[in-house]
Amino acid sequence: MLGQFIINLFIAALWFLLKDDPTADFTTFMSGFLVGTLILYAMHRFFGTQFYLRRVLKIIKLILIFIRELLSSSVSVLKQVLDPQMNFTPGIFTYETKLEGDYQVTTLALLLTLTPGSVVMEVSEDNSTFYIHAMDIEESKETVLRSIGKFERAILEVTQ
């Protein structure tokens, strides 16, 4: 992936330097980058890896999923906090993850900790079990589990 990006930058730099344009500016470089992207897409099967922009799009998808979950969980926590009766019961539950690598497990733990209403307290020694504290175990456990599933699928897409 990094090699394809460097080749794309090299093509863009060549385009910028060799284009017969007296006013070479950033748009010239970007048009060269676009031409390089098209060339690399046409030739990506010869590199033996997937096209590098696919992984970039999957990373953007993961970021958008996180933003959506962040907003929805923020609204849920805001409703619970603004309720005058404060009828929530905090609790801890476990979750068995399908992720294997340290990078994947750490990313999932950070994404869960950053979403309001849940905190990853501990990860087991074999990186397979999360111990998660939820603000309201009765209501938010299902939403946290749904978020975990979305995050896991997106992380697996990015890292594979």
C-alpha cells in the first residue's frame, strides 16, 4: 500500500515537472496525482496487493461509523443525564472478540472508550475478552454490543 502511494506521488511529481505549463501550480500536481491514480488502478493487479485507495476508503468508512456511533451514544447519555429521576444502573459485562492482533484489539478498545456511556476497563491476557463498564447496563448493553459489532467488522475490513 505504501509503495503504491509513493509511486503515485512520483508520477504526480513527474507530471508537475514535465508538463509544459508556464504557471505550474497545485492543480497541476493534483492532476498528475489523479493520472497516477488511474495508472496505478489499471496496473494494481501486477503489484500482488489490493489497490491502496480501497484501504483509504475503508478507513474513512470506519471513521464515519465511529462518528455516527459517537453522536447516537451522546444523545442516549444526554437523555439519561437530563432525566430528573436518574433511573440508570451501571454495570460491567464481558465481550468475547473475534479480533486477534494487538493493533486490532487496541483500536476496538479505544473506539469503545471514546464513545460515551461505555468504558473498556480491562482486556484479558489472551486479548479475547473485554471487560466493559456501561453507564446503564439494562438499556445501553444492547447498543454497546451493536456498536462493537459494527466496529469489529470495519476494523477487520481495514486490517485485512
